[in-house]
Amino acid sequence: MILKEHYLADLPHKDMPLWWHKQGLSYTHSGYGKKIPTTHMVQLPGSLRWRRVYCCIFSNIGTCYVPQGQDWIVILD
């Protein structure tokens, strides 16, 4: 279930690539999956913690989100 939606431009954000991003690799062989880590990290309102943004992608469009338990906080571009 989607709890909230936030625009990336409205949140403090930074680029923090993981080791495979730096090597030009993909997280999965196909590039598709439910929880693909992105290079983006955000601070949600009321929190000082930096949270990784993930992408759920199974065709030519994906949904970026921050997991909140079993639910998602969607990050819009």
C-alpha cells in the first residue's frame, strides 16, 4: 500500500552510488525487479536519517519508493 507521495525536489537528497553502480553493473541480470536499489538517498520529513530510494520495475516504467515496513512512500521525479 502507498502511504504517501513526495517529490524528490522537495526533499533533501543526495547521490550515493553503490559499488556495482560505480562499475556500470546492474543489480539484477535482467535489470528488472521489485526492490532495485537506486543511487538516490533522501531524508523524509521529520527524520534525520538518510534512506535509500528503491525502484520497482518490470517493463518500460518503474515506481521509485522508500520502504516503510510492508508499505511504500513513493518518490516522484
